[in-house]
Amino acid sequence: MERIAVFVDTAQHAKRLIEPMLGQHRAEMQWIVVGCPPRLSRHVGKWVSQSSRVQWHRRWQQALRSELEPLFAAQGLTAEWELAQGRLEKVTARLRTQYGQSLRLLDARVPKAGHVGEPLQQSQPDGPVVAWRAPVAVSSSVAVMLALAD
């Protein structure tokens, strides 16, 4: 049985990546959806208790599940749902021990410009986003200089 673990942070982006794969599904395919909730800023995180944070994560996961579950149900598939807690490398390692080393990983998280996302595995190389840091810094500083010159 083929198993795919999908790491999701927004339903809209995940739908675009999952729908084409569901069209080619086989009956022996098992989906594990791992919800990656957004992090609270350090300013908000100071004032939120741990129980409130857990409750907010559960509500976020229920909202995500209600948006994505019909996608699987339309194909006659079911998915297992988990909430990522801690580093994604550890979540991936735990999933690989639970489901086997042949577990396929699909990163359906939204890429953020100028920010390297948390890797799913230790051996995962950094994305191409790092190459954009210097050109963006140079072009912004040139734009500031031109604005000050006027």
C-alpha cells in the first residue's frame, strides 16, 4: 500500500497540489494529512495561555479538515488527520517509523518570499529562496537611494 503524508498550512494552496494527485489515485493509496498551524507572533504568544493555544490549534485543524475532507470524499478516499507539534523533522521521523520508510512526503505549505520554510527531513536542501536575499536587498537599497535623491 502506498502512503503519502501531506504537510498543509492553508487549504486553498493544498487543494491545488492534491487535486491532480487524487485524479490518478489507486485504491491502495493511504493519505496522512499533517496540519501545520501558523505560529503566533512573539507579542501575542506572551499573553496566550497554553490551554488557549491548544484550543486554537484544534479549531484551526477542524476548519482545515472541513475544507479538505470533501476533496477526499469525492474520490471515495479517507485521510488520517494529525496536527504537527514540534519540529517537522521529528514529526516526519515519527511518521516514517509508524508507516515505514517508503512513506512519500508532499510539502503543500505555502512558500513565503524571502523566508526559508522549516525542512521536513534533515537531508532536505535549502530552497532557492536563499538566492533572492542579496538581489532584493540591493534593489531595495537602490530604490531608497533614488527616493532620497529626489
